[in-house]
Amino acid sequence: MTQTLLKELEKGSKNAILKKKIIAHYIYNGSSTITELSKELNLSIPTVTKFIGEMSEDGFINEYGKLETSGGRHPILYGLNPESGYFIGVDMNRFSLDIGMINFKGDLIFHKVGIPYNLENTPQALDELCRIVREEIDGLNINHDKILNICVDISGRVNPESGYSFSIFNFSEQPLSGTLTEKIGYPVCIDNDTRALTYGEFMNGCVDGEKDIIFINVNWGLGIGIVIDGKIYTGKSGFAGEFGHIPAFDNEILCHCGKKGCLETEASGRALHRVLLERIAGGETSILSDRINAGEDITLDHIIDAINKEDPLCIEILEEIGQKLGKYTASLINIFNPELVIIGGKLSFTEDYLTEPIKSAIRKYSLNLVNKDSVIMSSKLKEKAGIVGACMLARSRMFEC
């Protein structure tokens, strides 16, 4: 039954577009009555009733009982059937993969974090990515025919509409999404990792009705996700949000983008790692000193753990990064006047050690009349944000009109 409706939706007819709108309504609003749906979509009640009936027969819509009212007839609530399809999200990190799956209703029913994976811009790394994803899918105890879409989130410049990645795995004329679809064996779309984090928080995190949001992803790199009037803003080619590459410093530090002085060179996990090594080499001490002096590889996770164990040197460096980041976040607030600014990414796991210096700099550098509108908070989903966002993007991309 599910495949019947999917084939109809692919045709792009007027009825197919209306059914996509109905599914999108339930994705963003949850269960609702036919009357509510009729008003929202500006359709007649008989038309909506007809579509709901057809989509119920196809297995996409369930009846969820009657809505309690103060009097009169109790209208029936309808919503998405959770078992009608599944969507998989793949969140790529520098040294690991996180993979999750949601049902059609949006419940996270599987997730696995920290799968060992070395992200390199090579065909071998691409093949390894596909092998791991296929292996994880094979182990899922579901009807594999009901896996409707997979979203892989990638750092850097990604055009989700065309399916091209311009920062990594750009090896052929074919879009990366097409290559992944062939190698994994299921429909695959791609998107920017920060947008996935943003969408995860927007759909299932700390967002509570806010429509204008800035999500700051402070990870190994630095980027932002932008929500304007309740919709993710991607820009003309999907490249919006390259906050980390603002020319901010006259420091002669070469950024991985090839330019010097980018904000990311002094306000990111990469900067935290570099400065810590430099200062320990200069004679300062940390609980990580012995490991660093012994030549061990220190990851961002090690530094975050040291911060949360109150290591003075690591905290001092992070606070300096927070001040720099807050200064330029103040400019974002002056430009966008957002309701909510979310601090996410791995460095946000340090909580107040990062958010407090950011807030202090925002108060110092932004316009008082503007910043009073903006609430600053840490990500609620933490390490799950990328998985949840990628899964949700896999679902929403199927039902965009």
C-alpha cells in the first residue's frame, strides 16, 4: 500500500501535491482534525475527507481517537502512521559516525553513536562510509522495503537541491547524493551538518514555538544554521551559514579553507586544540600535559573532558574563544534580531564554561534594544542533534512541494 502512494507522489500531480501538504502538516503540527486541516490548507472539508480516506487506505494516516471538547460532537483526530515508513540519518564526525532511524511519525527508534570512522577526502573513505551504513541497515529489525530515504550530513559547502558536495567527496561529475544512492542501495540525500543540527533542535530540541533562530555549531570548525519565519534558510546554492570564514583576525593563521585570518582560526575546536598545544609547549601546565608531552594524540573529546574536570588552562583558553565568538555573534544578533540563539556542537558540552563568556561579549558588543529579544541557550539534544536532524531532513525532503 505504501508504495502505491509513493508512486503517486512522485508524479507531481495536483492531488499528489495536496497529499504532500497534508503529510507536511502532520510532520510539523502533529495530530489534528479534518476541520483544522481544512482551514490550514484552505481546502473544503469534503476534499480533505476524501484525501484522508485514501491516505488511510494506503497506510500513511491513522485515526487517533476523538478530540475532547466541552460539548457537541467530538471530532476525530488523524495523524501519521508510524509504521508506514522509516528514515535514516547519518551524522559524520572527524573520527566517527553516528547513525539513527526515525519512524514515519518522527520517533527516534534506533541510534548508534561513535562508530569508528576516519573522515578523509578519499574514495576509500567514501567506500568505507557506504560499507558502514549498509552494515548498520542490514542489522535493523524492520521491513527494509519501508526505508524511504537516507540523509547524510556533511561539513562545508553542500547544495542539498542538486546533491553536490563541494568540500568533500567531490570526485566525479555525478552528484554525491547519486553516488551514495548507488553504493548504499537506498535513496540518499545530503545536507550541511550544521543545518542538520539546527533542524534537529528546531523539530525536537529546545525550540518552543520560536520562528527566528540562529544555531551556532562550535565543533572542530564553526558554522551557523539560520531559521527565518520557521523555515531553514539555505541561501541560493545551499551555502548560507559559513560564519567561521568571516575575515576576523590579522593573525596569518592559515584556515583549512585556504585563506588567512578566518574567525574559525581563533574561535573553534580546531583553535582550542592548537592553542592548548602551543601553551603547553611554552611551559604552561594542564592535566593533559603529560599525555601531550609524551606525544599522544589529543582529541577534542579529551579537552572537553579536561574542561569539565575544571582544568584551569583549558578553561582559560575556552573562555577566550567564547569572548571572540560572542563578539561576532553580537553582529549576527544585530543583523537578524533572532528570538533564540542556540549554542551547539561539541564545545557546547562544556555548558556555562562556553556560554557565559559568549553572553558577556554579546552584552558588550550588541545593541541593547536588539539583544533583549534574544534568548541564549545550549543545545538540548547535545550529541543526538545531528542524528535527529539528519533523520528529520530525510523525511521532510521527501514531502517538500
